[in-house]
Amino acid sequence: MDDAGQLDALVVGAGPAGSIAALVLARAGVRVRLIDRARFPRDKLCGDTLNPGALSILDRLGVGAAVRARSRPVTGMTVTGPGARVTADYPDGLCGVSMTRRDLDHILLAAAIASGAQFEERLTVREPIIDDGGRVAGVRLASAQRDYAIGARVVIGADGRGSRLASHLKLASYARQPRRWAFGAYYTDVAGMTAHGEMHIKRGGYIGVAPLPGGMTNVSVVSDGQHLPTRHADQQAFVRRALADDRELSDRFAKATCVSRVAVLGPLAVDARGSGAPGLLLAGDAAGFVDPMTGDGLRFALRGGELAAEAALEELASGRPACDALHARRAREFAGKWRINRALRSIVGSSWALDRAAMISKWWPAPVEYLIGVAGDVGLAREVTGKTGGTGLYGGNGDNGANRDR
């Protein structure tokens, strides 16, 4: 084992879920180490937006001010489909923010370290250590210098969609359907950008567009095509063609300049059969990943990191596995949004359903406006900020904070 002996907790993965889990544990007085295979700061493919609910979590944890200082406000959403366009602000003056994952992850990691978490980068996890009782007791890993092991009373796996910990224990696998890939890039000089995030839905996929600080624009093209490009030049051409073929975006990107390589991620969806095992708790994309059409992926990550840390504290105190309790809490917390995301993915995957949804929203925008509020987790933001907002357009919520297990 590592020379430092057995830790109370080891968090694998220093993205938003892992850093938040480490921050919560360190503030509770737990001896925690946070590790990641990357060198920070690092770039990461993402939609680059935090909705109002996600931002309210960071405010509650005391990190919101640092995030706001390096981000741009996002006041609502614009959604388009074949022949339809709906735009809506978040209610009660609520807003989210946009910033690159490079900046966000760096801020959250710094907050975890400042709270007392030890951090080590450029460590590759090979597999979990399983003790004689079948409990995860640490991880085996490799660095540039040596291979060794770290023991821990509890391990939190926040190591992403391709989690070695989750896959080794057969807790997660790539979903058979839907099989979609994301192609992300940054542009400058995009015309018509506002303080809204944008979702442009088309048959077989969608294009997300988000304004970023400094005049940058995030573009994420998501497609379920069967013959997607693999070479860099072809990927750049694929994104350009997707923008040129979209009636809402073609003119706006006519004079825009791509200022990054295209990053590719896929297949996107990961099915999870549990939220951990004895000694192991999963957080973030390692606990399952849905195609986040509603732009709320970071809210899942942040709150999922909190839930994993809370379960870890219980396991450390009692000595009893908390993975089943974590799984139940994640279901109560996220089930409403998971249902909405599944429904939206089904609509996008059906030409018939997409055409009718677009026709309805063209003459009756209220359902889409409601979904914008749900997608923004405005109920959760109201709970934290104290802005009640009544029971109007966004008052009901399947998963806007009403079912939180605190």
C-alpha cells in the first residue's frame, strides 16, 4: 500500500463530481485524497453552462462567487425545431452562467484543496482492490514513476463515462440505444449571440450553442449518424456542415471562425446497474450518463458528488455499505429529470414526433417554456435563493428540488 497508510476516503476523478465530493468530505474532517489521470488545468468537452439550479448548489457550498467572477450570465434558453422557435427567460430574475470546463474544474479543484483534500494528478487507475470479504479497499494505479496501491476505507469513483472502477465491477456499460456522439468546438465572431443558451433540434440530433466570456461561443453538435467522421479534418468539416445546414444558424456562422480543434465524445449514454458496491460509491458520469439535451449535466454532477460524499460519511461512521442508500437517493433526486430527458430523446429520434412537437410549439409555446424552467432547475434555485415565485408557469416540478433528500 501507499506509504501514507490507509486513507479515510479516496476520490478517483477530479472533475466537478469528484472535486465536490472531496470538498464536502474534507470540510467534514475526513482524511481524503483526490486523484486524476490528467494534468490540470485541462480542457474537457462540455456544453459549458451551469443552469440556475447548478449555480445555486455552488452558492450553498461557498464557491459561487469564484465561478461568477470568471463566467458570463445566462438568463434563459432559446429552443428551435423544424419550423418552430421558442425563447424564454428564467423566472424571478434567476440566471445560470457559462464558462469553459477548464476554468470551472480548476476553480472546484482549488476549492477542494483549500478545504483540506490532498490532490495528485497524472495517476492512472488500473483496477479496484477487493479484500477477502468482497469489499473495495482501495485502488491499484500507475504513474510515470511507479505502479503502486492506495488503500482507503471508502472509495468514490468519479472517473467519468468510461470508469474503470464501475466497469471492473460490472456496474456500468455503454447503452445499446441511443448511440449518439458529440462534436464540440469553440468559435469567435458568431452573429446574434445573446444571454440565452440555445438548443437547435433536428432529426437525429441537435446543436447546442452557448455564449462564453471573451466573445467565445461553444458549439456542440450531437448526432446519431451511422457514418461519423474519425479524421480531424473530416470532423471540422462535419461541424461546419451541420451549422451551414441549420436554417437558424447558417447565416450567424457565415463569418465565424473556429478557434479550436474539434473534440469528440461518444457513444454518450451509459447505463448504470447500481451506484456502487461495498466500499465503493459512484458519482458523476461514472454513475450513469444520459444524453443531457436539457443542458443540466453539470447539475447532475455537482449534486451527485454531494450525495456520494454524504453516503461516504455514513459508511465511515457505521462501517456498513451505503451504496444501496446512495442509489435510492439518486433515484429520488434525479428520476423526474431522467424521465424528461428520455422523453425528449425519443422525440428527437422520431421524425413523426419531432414534426408534431414543432407544430404544437409553434402555436402553443407554453409547454416548451415550462420545460425551459424545468431544465434550468429553477425550483432548486428558488429553494436556495428564497425566491418563491408562486405556482405559475414553473411552479410544478417533477425534479426541481421538491424531492430532495437532505
